Amino acid sequence: MSTGPSRAADPPEPDAVVSTADLRKSYVVGDQEVHALRGVSVKIARGDFVSIMGPSGSGKSTFMNLVGCLDVPSAGQYWLDGTNVSELDVDALAEIRNQKIGFVFQSFNLLARTTALENVMLPLVYGPVPPRERKGRAEAVLDRVGLASRMDHTPAQLSGGQQQRVAIARALVNDPSILLADEPTGALDTRTGVEILVLFQELNRSGITVIMVTHDSDIARYANRIVRFRDGRVVTDEAVARPIDARARLAELPPPGEDEPVAQAEEASS
């Protein structure tokens, strides 16, 4: 719900899965008003892969919270997959969030005492999917992310990269319009992070829209486009001329465990 007047905006182009017009967000902190977003207009086409960058306080996290329907704008318009979500109430926002958006977080956010399969099935409990179909859908997306043999494992029995794959499967299980990833490689080592980016690129090539927040300029270049925020505004919005091919980059990295003898020797000499 808007807390201020919003100018009317025409519906976005049919290929725009995310479209914002003069999006604004302000907070009152003590006796001061903080303007987190100052008129952001962005369009993201269906099937795009976009990195969102910016320093702390730039507005990128506020923008992603609005895109993810986790917050509402103070003014402006936000269209998600053809629906003007800036005009929805809290219950309607929760419903569209569950149906249209898949979230992937840096810290995985998995339930510790439940299996990978149960974690992935969880979003289906809150949607219209009949109980008899939930297990099959969850198994299908776990297979898609390469975890067919790990479905009965709990998070403690999985590596960091495997836990992130479970989180990605959970994000995909409702067949969302966009995959929203907040620092998805931030808690992973270099090789495992690139493995996750291989998966993101493969998902994107299959038609899934990926929006990824990252502070790392190298990670951002795996996307097709980089949008940079500063002081609540978009300062640059540019296509990546040559996105890094994650699979090719992975082939250049040492195999798992190859660096361990060197690390052990350094520890012994210290």
C-alpha cells in the first residue's frame, strides 16, 4: 500500500517481468526522514539475468525488498509479471510473493531438522498445489539442481554448496516468475560459488529470470546486465559485453582438494 501520492503508470511492455516507475521509499528514523529510494525506474525483461550492485546505503537492498514484495513503496509503481503490486494489501502481497518469486539467500535459510526434500516441499504447503503432487514436484527440482541422491539428507549432512542447491530448488518449486538471489555465493568458497553460478546460468538459459544482488564486481559479470545504485538512485544500467562463462571458469579452477597440501604446508611452517 502506498503512503503517499503515486502518479499513474501505464502497464509495462508484455516482455517486462519487473517494471518500476518513479519508485520511492522513505523511513522515519527518530525525528529524521531517510530517503532510501529516490525515484527508481527500471525494467527487467522476461528471461534476463541482472546483477544489482551498490555500496552500503545505496538503496539496492531496499529496492530488492520491494521487488521481492517484502516491503511496500512510499510512492511510485511496481509491476510484477503484469500485476501492479504497489496497490496490493499485505495478504495479496504474501500470496503473490509465494507464487511469483523464488528467494535464494546467502545463509541458505534451511530448516535444520528437516530433509532436503521436506525443505523444498515447504513453499507448496502455502500454495494451491494438492498434497499428492508436492513430493513429485520437489523431487523434480532437486534432480534439476543435481541433488537426486541427497533428498533424504538434512542440512548438517550436506556441504555448503549442496545446501545452496537445496535453497535454489526450494526457490524453483513454485515455478516463479523471477529468481531473486541475495549474495548467493557470499558464504561459499571460490569453486563452490562458481558451481552455483553455473547453475544460475543454466537456469537462465532455460528461460528463468534471475536477479542477483552482489557486492563483488567479478561475480556481477556472470550476468548479462549490471544495475548500480548510489544514494537511492540508479547511476548506471549497462549490458555486460562479454558475460563470464561460469562453466568455462570452473574448468580453469583447481579440482577440489588440490590446494589442500599447500595449505597444510603453510600451517606447518607457521
